[in-house]
Amino acid sequence: MTTAPPENPPEAEFPRLPPRAPQVAARWRRYLGILLMRLSGWRIVGNMPDLPRVLMIVAPHTSNWDFFHGFCAYLALQLDVTWLAKHTVFFWPLGVLARRFGGMPIDRSRGGNIVRTCVSEYGRRERMCFTITPEGTRKRVQEWKLGFYYIATEAKVPIVPVALNYSTRQVVIMPPFETSGDAAADVPRIKALYSAHMARHPDSF
């Protein structure tokens, strides 16, 4: 009599965060995230570092589907993140939901320094993970916006590069990158971790 091999435990494809990483205790998020990722055939490779404060960048960003797959991984990990959006997005009732899942409104019309605002947030929180898409748009760009780099450097937090790899259906969490303060040297090294074949629309990367 033969028996079917046991299924891989969730931790094999959907790791649990280390103790010091920013996280929430809501178990329903993990169950829902794992369910959605299994239905879509995606999994998570790697894990967040055991650090209380990091800045996470996500690329390539070429499709509206990027948000869905990233959000599913965020739920499965029970990760506590903060992301920036125009203040006009935070209208009722969507604003309540956006804030619940880490949204932070920014009013650019007031001329505030976004980098300084983010650095100040790191200064007042014991645990924090800002999430930024350095391309800033789904369209092809020649250069990344460097706000993420200056935030990480001034706040003295490492950058965690995350790739949405459509060719393998993986959300890939890479080792943390410590900035040197020399953007001209560091940013090309970070960009080299990504390639067009990862993107849903390679021509847009």
C-alpha cells in the first residue's frame, strides 16, 4: 500500500518573519495571503532580515497586477509596512481601509520634504518598514527616482530589494543592502539585481 507524499508545510513556500521584523499579529492575513498565492501559483523566496527598521523597494513595476501579487505576499508574511500615496487617495471610506493596511498620505502641494518626513517617521518608531517602487511608474524609465536611497541613507536603515519575478511566479526577497552614501556607486548595484525577464511586461522595464 502506498501513501501520497505529505504536502509541503506553509513555511516551505511562505516563510514566517523573524522575531524583530515589523509584523502584525492578525493570523487571518497569513491564511488569506497563502490561499490567494496558492490559487495564483505564486510563492515567496527568501525572507525579511531580523531587523526592526528597514526600507523595502519592489521592482520591476510594469503592471497593475504587481500590486496584487505584492499585497498577497504582504498578507502571507503578516508584514507591517508603510507606503506613501497622494492625500487625495485617502477619501472616505477607502481612506480608512488604506490607513489600516499601512497607507500614509502625502500632500505635495504644501511643498513638504518627503525624504525628511520619512526619515522623521523612522526616528519616532521602534519598528518600521517603508515600501517604495523606485521606478515610480509602470512605464519604462531611464533612471529610478532616488528618494528611496536618500531616505535609507539618512535614516541609517538597510534597503531590502524585493523582485516580482513573473517568469518563475516568485516574490523574491533579497539580502539587505547597506548604503555607503554614494548613490552613483550604490544604485547601479541595486538595479543590477533586477532584469527585464522578471517583469510582466519586459519591454516596459
